[in-house]
Amino acid sequence: MAKRGRPKKSDPVNSPSHYKSDNGVECIDAMVAAFGREAVNTYCKIASFKYLWRAGKKDGNAEDQDMAKMDWYASFSRGKDPRLDD
């Protein structure tokens, strides 16, 4: 669970504060530890589809934010951790 290159403040796409435990562990990292990377990759493919499906339709969420989340989950499902991008 390397933290190098991750955003320091809350980012609604790359590192939302509501998905971080009190000790700083992000939910996605806990999921990988609990279920394994392959299972989380499958989850991320499904989540990516969900964000594409709902893009621009959920009150309070801009379409571009949903599309950014879709990209995030699609990247993670392919083994690339978007939190490590500069």
C-alpha cells in the first residue's frame, strides 16, 4: 500500500476522503488485501460501467466527474493505479 505520488488532500476522483480510514488506508487497498487483485479488478470493471451508464444523470454529480471516475476504475481494473499518476 505505497503512498508515493498520491494526492495529499481529498480528491473526489482519485482519493475521496470518505473512502479513507482513520489511519489513512483507502478502501480500494483494503479490498485488494481482503479479496485479492483479480476480484477487485472485476469489481472495478463493473464500477467503470456503472459510472459510464449514469454519467450526467445523477443529481449533484457533473458528467465530467462521472467520466473521470469511469476512467479511474477502468485504469485500476487493468492494473494501473491512477493515484500514482503525476
